[in-house]
Amino acid sequence: MPVETPRRSAQPIQEQVRRPTSGWSALGALLAAVFVTLPAIFIAARGVPALAVLLVLALLVEIFLLAGLFVVNPNEAKVLQLFGEYVGSVRHAGFHWANPLYTKKAVSLRVVSFESGKLKVNDLDGNPVEIAAIVVWKVVDSAQAVFQVDDYREYVRVQSEAALRNLASRYTYDAHEDEHVSLRGHTVTVAQELQREIEERVRLAGVDVIEARISHLAYAPEIAQAMLQRQQAGAIIAARTKIVEGAVGMVEMALERLARNQVVQLDEERKAAMVSNLLVVLCGERSVTPVVNAGTIYQ
């Protein structure tokens, strides 16, 4: 049986920067040639008709060469092609002249930013979340942007949304432990990971990603209320934990200072009652009403 050899990916086209002829020099030379050829045609037509025909052809060639003049704006590149073959790219801004047979396609090198639509994705825990991102990018290789993909702007948009979906599915919306990366709690780490993944996807199109960050993040409407209650419960538990820790520390300090200064001698039963009363006072949500004992501590 014949062995099928694996296909090798074609070498991507790399940008070749060209420095064409100055447009002002070419324009001056061509206009001078036109002004010389025009009167020569009239003179030759009176005596040498064959020469007049040649001069007319020369005039047509000169006019045709004027079509090679073109302008490159700042932060723009013109990709040159000759009968489908890539010739080079002109990045230098100004007035230039090149072969009139060249097709010249403009590619913007300016910084572009766009915000993706709100995507509905399941996070690592399976909870549906809404997420959107802002991506800032620019073309760094005009040849790859033109020849490697059909529409490099649409390619960047689609690949950015695909990277955003993939990123959201790898992390949880909110981590219960600090060492775990979450979408909400580690925005810098998530933004760096998103930028790296988008860069890998759009490198084929000659695009460099300058910045990528999350612009919108929320639970999907169908679970938003339940998740809000969950977050509130977590906040209440965390606050109560801090209150109890502080209250226990204050009770320990009170008992220690009473014993050290010998203010009063308490047995274990009275210590337990004091601890209970202090914890009720310190951990209660409402202000307590003190009860003054007019007798002894044992009555």
C-alpha cells in the first residue's frame, strides 16, 4: 500500500519593505516629457506622419506612466502586486511612483480597539456567566494581513471571541480560596492570559495584540439572584468570623488583666458566666441593656 506523506504547511508570506521612486521626481520628468511630446507631434504631423504616430504612442505611454503615482498616508502601508505575485510593501509615508501595472492595496497600521459582544459562557463550575472584552491591536505585517487571511479585521474579531470563550470556561467566576485564580478576583492575571491566547490565534494574520482586558463580567440573569444571595451569605459569614475572633481576643484580654491586677477573684463558674455575657455583648447585632447587680456577685 502506498504510504501517504503528511502535508506540510506552506511557508507564510513575510513582508518585504520597498522604497519606491519619489513621486515628485517621476511627476516632474513625465510632465516635462508630455510638454515636449505634444508640440513635437504637431510639428511631425506636417512633414513626417510616421514620426507623428510614434510620438502619439510615446505620449500615451507617458500618460499611462502617470498612473503609477500614489500616496501613502502616515501609519499606512501599500501592498504591491504584479499579476497576482507579491512584490513588496511601501511603508514610507509620502508621494511615490511605482510600476503602473502594480495593484496597490492599502492596509492601515494604526492602533485599533474594539469591544466584543456580551458572550454567554459556562465557567469552570458550570455556572452561566456573561463576559465581554476590549482588545487593542495593530497590523505589524501587511503582507500576512492581506494574503494569509480573507479579512484580517473579521479574523481578529472572531478569534478574540473564541479566545474569550475558552478563557472563561477555564476559570471560575469567583474562587472560594485565594490561591485559585478566578475571573472576578484576579483581573490582571486573567487579562494577561487573555492577551497571550489572542496573540497566539492572530499571529497568522500579522497582527500584534497590544492589550486585552475584561470589560463586562456578570452572572447570567437566570442565576444572578441566587448567586447574589450566595455572595451575601459568604460576606455575612466572613464578617461574623472576624467579629467572633475579635470578641474572643477581648474576653481573653479582660480575664488576663483582671487576674494580673487582682481586681476580683472569680471561680470557674463565674468566669464562664462572664465570658458568656461578654460574648453576647460583643457579638450581638443590637445594643444590649445592662442589668446592675446591687448585691454580691453570688446573688
